[in-house]
Amino acid sequence: MSDAPRLYTLIAELTYRCPLRCPYCSNPVDYQKRKSELSTEDWVRVLTEAEALGALSVNLTGGEPLLRDDLEAIVAAGKRLDLYLNLITSGQPLRRERLERLKELGLAAVQVSIQDTDREASDRIAGTRAYDQKLEAARWVKELDLPLTLNVVLHRENLDRTAAIIELAERLGADRLELANTQYLGWALENREALLPSRAQIEQARAVARAAKERLSGRMELLFVLPDYYADRPKACMNGWGERYLLVSPEGKALPCHLAHTLPGLEFENVKDRPLAEIWRDSPAMRAFRGDEWMSPTCRSCDRRSIDFGGCRCQAFHVTGDARATDPVCSLSPDHGVVLAARARAESAGERLVQLRYRGGTRPVT
């Protein structure tokens, strides 16, 4: 087998099913057509093979992983392998007794998503009544002495309430707060015109987060993720294509990130057909954007090529139509004007959020 980077984290996307209908969902836009899910036995084998590759941690995510009746069996299998198991959940549906059981079986940490600090606004963004249950779930996590991460996706509708979000995280006793500005891919790209904030909103929220991070140092870790559209250089997406992270989708495709399956010309292999180690090391799709041979001249000559790895390949494709192009958020990209135009529209935008339907389609928020 060929050499490959060390795998550190497995993202186990257990299901696309979810009770929420967020307009920035990371589910595929055609997720309603994807009905098959890996069996319990499949996931136990995937965890075993990931640990053999060197993985130390597993993010149990979705969709909503709590909708898997076999979540307990998957957690128990991960514990037997001494993996650090992090549950990424909306808290829907969750009972305290089930969370206790998951902890007993080896669950190590929980991340709960919150859409806003106001019940009405949060439920409107989530597309269902979920706010009260989310807060209850977060409290249970702390009562059971599990590390709690609160994740809030920021966008035009809630960015001005960053200070209130931080206050809520403090009240809940969160150990970590992720203020994750929307990244415009998948459903978020579909709704970009309604979600992208103005620069003034970003700068104000950033200042609030910076001050809070200093004030809360040693008590709560606070992360503020700047949206790509307001950066002049791209981020190292997933620490590079196939460098540290591996995502296995509900139907079993092994991917370097959530949206890689949308790139044309790449055939991602299924863990039901081939051992994970062979896919990680030898799959042409997993190797497609490793190193710098694939890069455009602009990226290959840049001194940041080993820092940001050329940026996001999915963003490059969905904005420019070419997965090998320089990430358009980079000011050196010939396609950077697309990003600048989107920023300009955000300065005067009046469109409201578009909500996803649970069974497909969209509808205006009322």
C-alpha cells in the first residue's frame, strides 16, 4: 500500500434523518433519496478499522444520531477500542436516562446545537419546537459531568445576538462554545442570499467574542469561526483533503469531508466493499487533492500552500465549477469577484431566511 497521512478523527455520520429543518444543514440537498444506512455490524467494523489506522477520536453525528436505535451498541464498541467518543446532537429526541446509559457505555463528550437565544427565533430557524428541549439536554450533560460543547451556527438573523449567546453558554456551564459562522456549501449555499451577514455585523460580533474569550479564559473555551467570505485567505479545510479526518456517510461512502461527494469525476468507495485502510491509503478519490501536484500555478507558488492546502475543494467547485481552482475566497483567485459580489449584496439584503422542509423543498419563513 502507498504511504498516507495519519488518520486522527473519524466522523461517523450515522444517519441523514433529523427532526430539524435548518437552512444551513450539512445533509446532502438530495438526502431524501438516500434511504440506506450502515448496519450496527458495519459501524462496529468501521470503528475497529479506523482505530487500527490510528484514529483517536470519533464524532458521532448525522443528521441526528439519537435516531439510531443502536447508538448504544456503537458507543459500546467504540469504548472497547478505547476511542474518545463525542456525540454531536440537536438534543432531539433525548431522555436523561438514555444519556446516562450512553455515558455508562463510554460516551466521553457531548456537543449540543442551539439556533438562537430567543425561543421563538430558535424554533423558527430550526423549523420545529426544539429550544426548550435543547436547553434541557445541555443541562443533563452538565449534571452527568460530561464535557459540554455548545455549537451555534451564526448568520444574518442571529449574529447581532452574539453577546446573548455567550451569556447563555455561561449560564449552561458550557466547557466550550463554538460560534461557527455559516460556511456556504450545501443547503447554506442554496440559502446564501438570505444568510450572509454584512461586514459590520461580522466585525461587531468578532469584537464581542474576542473580549469574551479573554474574560472567560480558563473557564470556557470560546471559538469564533470567521466565515470564508470575509477572509482574504482560505482556511485549511479539514486540515487538508484526506490528511487527518475521514468521514463515513450513512450509506457507507468514505469521504474526506461532508460535501466531497458532490464533486464530479470522483468515485468514493464504500466501506461495505473494501477495507477502510485500503480506501484511506489507495483510493484515487481520497488521494485526489493530497499534496500539491494538483494545484493551480497560483496555489503551487504560494508560501501558504502547506498551511491552507489550497483551501476548500468543494467551495472551489460550487463557486467556480472547477474543483482544482484556487478557492475563490482567496484574494489572489481570479474568481474572487464572485465573493466580493456576494458581500456587496449582503450589505443591503432584505431577504429573510428560507426554511427547509423535512420531506424536501423549501418554504418562506413566516
